Amino acid sequence: MKKQSILESRVKNAYLSLGSNLGNRSKNINDAKYLLNIFDINLIKCSNFYETESWPNKYFPKYLNIALKISTTMTVDQLFRIIKLIEKILGRKNSKKNSPRICDIDIIDYDQKIISKKIDKAELIVPHPRLHNRNFVLIPMLEIDKNWKHPKLKLNITKLLLKIKSTDLRSIKLL
């Protein structure tokens, strides 16, 4: 029993994607980073800010996005609950899928594991199921870890980016 708790408490690396398209977007993201730190999640690396159109409705406000590399001793369940709490603290409301939001935090990768489970009535899938199609995730991820490899597809980030449409690659703006 003791060995299991030692394994559970070891430090794990994870990658998060943070986005905001309501209010003061950069402040919302910086507040989320601050709260992650408060909850004892260590920020290892942070990308620059990137701006993209909202999807699927390009008429919604534009998004600001960043990627973070973090380290934590938390389980994926604990990390997920903390992320949902931070979103709520920052003012995120339950709303229709893909609607504008103050703060959205996704777990992109957790310790290179493939995870699919229900946590508190919410579905957690890691790696994020659509990350390989999203310029606003892949480009900031490339900035913070050029050697990152998709845990499920087993492709490095450069190969994933080569599969993105050139129009999608040109539509993202570094701020």
C-alpha cells in the first residue's frame, strides 16, 4: 500500500491550453495562471499569447490562447477538479458548447497517458481529442516544447502541424 502512495505522489508533467474570448482576455488568462500557482501547480513554461477567430462561429469575439507546461503531484482527477474550480472562480458559467467564455482550460496531455473517464458528471479525455486539429493548441505547444509527442497518435508536434490546413496556420496571430 505504501508503494502505491509513493508512486501517486511523484511529480508528473502535463500540458494545458488556456483560452479566453470574453472581458479582458489577457487578464483572465494571467489570473488563471496565478490561481494555478496558488493551487500548487508549478508552471514550467508558458507560450506567448496567440489570437484566433472563434470556432465554429467566427462572429463571436476572438480568442486569446496560450499553452502551459506544468508539473504537479496531483492525480489527473485532482487536476481536473482544480481546473474546473479556477474556471468557476474566474466567472465561467455553464453555457452552450463552443459559446464565448471568460476562461477555458483544457488538459492537453497528462504524463503521456491516455485517459478517458467521468469525473463529477463531466467527461475527461486526455489527450484532448481534437488537439491535433487545432492551430491555437499546436502552435503554442510547439513554442514551449518542440519535442512533444502526441501520446495516442505517436506523432511529434512538427508532424501534427504539417497536417493542419495552411489557411488555419495563417489565421493565427502571435501577439
